[in-house]
Amino acid sequence: MSHIHGVSPQTQPQIPPLRPLRQELSILRGGNIDQWLLYDPVRGKYHKIGKAAMTMLSHWQSVTPAKFLEILSETAPQLGADEASLQRLTEFLLKEKLLIHPPQADAESLARQEAAMRKPFHEQLIHKYLFFRIPLFRPQKFLNRYGPFISQFFRPLTAWSLIIIGLIGLFFAARQWEQFISTFLYFFTLQGFLFYALSLTLIKALHELGHAFAARHFGARVPIIGVAFLVMFPVLYTDTTDVWRISERRARLWINGAGMITELSIAAISVFLWSFLPDGPFRSAAFFAATTSWALSLFVNLNPCMRFDGYYLISDFFRIENLQARGFAAGRWVMRKTLFGLDEGAPEILSKRQIKGLCLYAWTTWIYRFFLFIGIAILVHHIFPKAIGIVLFIIEIGIFIALPLWREIRHWWSHRMTILKHNRGRLSLTSAAIFLAIFCLPWQNRISAPALIQPAEQTDIYPIHAAQITAIYTKNGDTVKAGDILLNMRAPALEHRRDVAMQDLAAAQARWNLQAASEQDRQLRDILKDTLTEKQAALTAINAELAQLKLRAPHDGQVNDMPHSLHIGRYIHQRDRLLQISNPAKIELIGLPQEMMAARIAQGAKFTFIGDQARRKKRIGHIQAITPTAEQVITDPVLTAMGGGTIAVVENENRELIADIPVFRVQGYVEDMQDLRMERGVVKIAAAPTSPAQAVWKNVAKVLLRETDF
């Protein structure tokens, strides 16, 4: 057997001594009794450690692990340190590069350690795209120079003064409220938008300076102020890592809330100044600072689900350091225990109330971030060119949604045998299997769609010309036959045109009759004949229009919707609907299912119509016709949202109602026509069975085909 480094198989390898700590490290008292901070000034980073780790570090010596444990047993016997705890502490110190590497250290092992900590290039690229920082300047000298002056504002007198100024400003603004609200319209101009961008940048810079001056006031250093890019969106940031060395909770709360307090102070001053500034960009900027800016700041920064000001305020207020990590750990533990009975031990010793609070925070954050990341992915997809947008969309969904889910499912899979042994685990798996079967099996064999039942023969009667009513022969509810006279009307303008046409015809006829007496007329014989024919045709057309002023029923039916305001002598416009003739002997159904559902409907399929009025009985019938193509223009306004229906539409420049989602038109006839009238409702149509999974996949495939069409 070969020997390595001169050590024989019988010789025990010498255990290397512990590496010494870096000399510039310092241990500071933390906010809690049993908590300390290990400060690395080179990296500007704080590490929270407990009492056991602090005791071990305070006795740290460059000796063998066995010797070090022996020293601890003599100096701190109550600690009960063992090899496992020492190993964990050593790994932490190595990972954070808090130990001195001696010159004789194994270069290969150091290289392996560095390589293990370095992320692959593609992960670094993705991380830099999702989040990266650009330091702008080191503000400490600036803060030290102007800090004493700014510290004068950290007094109750300043707060009360700002409150009084803000209330006076609100009083003045309320007295001219309409003018105050209309100031916002200025931002729709180019100059207004530039002032908006400039004022927003200035306010956000003051927000960060508020954090910086507050940190300096309470004794913390601010090494960097810069800009961070969250998914390529710029956000100013202030590095207040040094705040963790401040043990007083009230001071940390002030520092974390200083940015929002600064914006609220600016808002109070701005609403006061608005009343005194002349109309123009400065007044609009004051309006923006007094309204939109601070509202957006509170909405974003107070959100504890993201690691902004609100997160740190809650963390310090409830004295829960590392709120996110601890909350997520507690949320996973309770979720696994509740779903599968998988009790791997609580992540830390906490009361039931604390566990509930952490779980509430974790689960709320998970739900919020799920929808937030989907929204960001969609936004990124639309902002960037299509090819790049698709890649970035997949990255967003993969990293922030799919990857965490996969890790959790993989954890469940690794404990599958334990889960199967527990009743709660079997119950959850059974429920999941039932849900999966419901989702995948084709059990949906009916389609619901907005629908309308109405007479198959139904005609709206309009006048062909503006006219005056001279006689009315019918009323609502009357039954008429095809050709029956409904109304008589006269149109003075049309009658005048008829008289003029008759005179023109008489003149043309006279000239035609005298053509033999005039040599010139004989030469124009063909022209005179054409003129005579034209005048006769014009008079015939006018007489036909006059004949149509006697309105007749186009088919058998019943008179409906005849306004009570119609009376003899009233003048009516061409666009005025006079009445409606409907034939109740034949009732049809008009249904508008969505485009993706229409392929499942067959001609002759049975349907059930359920009206909006609960007391009306259901109607049964069969589908007789399906349009071959989808429709986007809705010709039945009563089914649209504008008419009280459910189909979302917008009105175009031609006043046509355009459906948000294309629909197919299906028609059918009702079997039982007793007590039927026009009614809106929902139709349920028998269709080819499908599963929810198929419906989801069709939507996904449709989007994929649309978005990958370059």
C-alpha cells in the first residue's frame, strides 16, 4: 500500500488546529439579551450569533478541536459544547471568510471552497438581471457635515409644526377643491410629465436621505447610497446595514420609517404651498408631492410582503429578527404538519401565538408574491421584444414560482414513506388524487352561455322619411295580418318634391309634344326622350316613397313596444322606432358561447334555457344552426354588459359593440311555447365531454401559438 505525505497506515493523521479569527472582527451587543452581532468591517456585514457562539468565539484559540473543547469544558462548563456545534460554527466562519488562512494552507482545498461558493455563470447572469446594485456615492462626509443641522428637526416641535402646516394647507385646498383636483390634468402635457419625473426623482432622493440622516442621528454609519435595479426597474437605496449595531428598538423604528416620514413632511408643505403658487408646472409638482407621491410611497414601502421599509418596521416593532426566513420556516413546518402529519421538529421554540403570526405572514407573502411575480413576468414579456420577452417570462416563472414549488414537492417526495404511514398524510394524498381526477377526467358535458329567447319573426318598424302621423290603426297587443295598415303619415317635404317632379314632367312632356314645330327640338329628339323618361322615373320613385308612408305589417304577428307618446299630428324622425311586430307562434333561442367552446356543440344538441327571472320555468329545445365562424360584433345589445347582460364589450367609432372575447352564435327552437315572451338568461347546451385540464391546455396552447408567431 502506498504512503501519502510520509504517513503510514498505522500512523494516526494529525488533526490540524483551528484557524485564527481575523483581527479586525468585533463582537457587539445585539438588541436581545442573548444575542450578539459579529461585525465584519471589510465587507460591512453583520452576523447575528447566539450566546453559545459568542462564548465559543470569545475563547477561540488556534488549537486542535479536541483541545479547544477541553478548554471550553474548563472555562464554560455550562455551555456543553460538543464536536457537532464546533463543526457548525467552523463551517459558518469558513463560509463567511472570517478566519485567517495561513500561508501553508492547502491551496487546492481553498480553491475548492471558493469554487463551491461561486455560482455558475448562468445563475450569476440571471441574478444580475433580476437584481443588481450600482453604488453612486459615499455619503458619510456629507452626513457628518450637515447632520448636526438636520438633527435639529428630530424634535416634537418640528412634528407639530408640520402637522399644523398640513392641516392649514388641507383647509385652503378644500375651499377650492375643484381647482385642486383639476391640477392633475397638467401632467398629461409633455412639460408636465417632465416636471412629474423630476419631482418624483427629487422626492425619492429626499426619501433616501431621510433614512441616511436618521441613521447618522442615532449613531449608525451609512457607507453607500446608490440605485438598485429590480427586474431592470431603477430604485434608489440606502445601505443602513450598520443600524443592526443599534440596540434601541425605538431608534431602529425611526430609521426605518424616516423615508416615509420625510415624504409625508414634503406632502404637508406641498399642500400648503399649492394654495399660494401660480398655475403652472411648480403648482402641479406641489400637487403631485401632496397627493400621488406619498400615497404611492406608503402603498409600496409599507407592504411587509416585500423587503422594503414596512418589512423592517414590522420586524423591529414585534422584535422578530430575520422575519422572512423565520416566517417561511414556520410556515413550511406548519403546512407539512397540517397536510401530511410530517413533524420534523419546530424550527425554533416559540409560543403558539408567535407561530400563528409567523405562519400568517408567510402564507400571505407567498400568495402575494405568486400574483406579483406573474404580473411582473407578463409586464416584462410585453416590454421587451417578443423573442427576449418569452425567455425572460420563462425565467421569472421558473425561478420565482416553479422552482420553489419543485423544491417543496421534492421534499415531500423524499419523506413519502413517512407521509404514507400517517393518517393525515393518506387523507391529503387521497384528496389530492380526487382533485387530480376531477381536473383530468372528461366529465364536463354541458356548456353555459348567455342567451336570449325571442320570436323567430320579429320586425322593428321605422319610417322611411321624416313625416307627420295622420292616422293610427293599431295599438300594443293587437294581432295583425301581413299587409294590414298600421299607420298613415304625410311628409310635406316629400309632397313638395312630388309637386316639383310633376311640374318638371309636365314641362318635359310639353316640349316633347312641340318637337315637330321646332327644327332645333327635332335635332334633340333623343335627348328630349331621355329627359322625359328620367322625369317620369323620378315621379314614380317619389310616389313609391309616398305610398310607403302608409305603414303595413310585413308579416303576421302581434304589435309590441309602441310608445304611448305616438299621436295624430306628431312629427317623427327617420331614426324613431314606431313599433315592433313579433310572431309568437315560433320562438327561437339565440346563444353566444365562447369561441373555444363552440367546437364541442353539435347541430341538434339538446339545450335548457334558464331565464333571469327565477319564477319563470325552464325551456327545453334543440340547436338548429351554428354559425361557421366566430363573431366579434354583437348585434343583440341586451346580452352585453351595456344592456345588463354578461358579455364584456366596447363601442367602436361606428357605434358597434365589439366583444372582448369572440363568440359563436347558435340558434335553436323551444319546444314548449306556452306563455313565451322575449327573455334573457343562460342556456346550458349538451356538448362533447371534456376535462378542466383540456380547457386549461387549450388556453395555454392558444397563447403559446400566438406569442411564438414571429
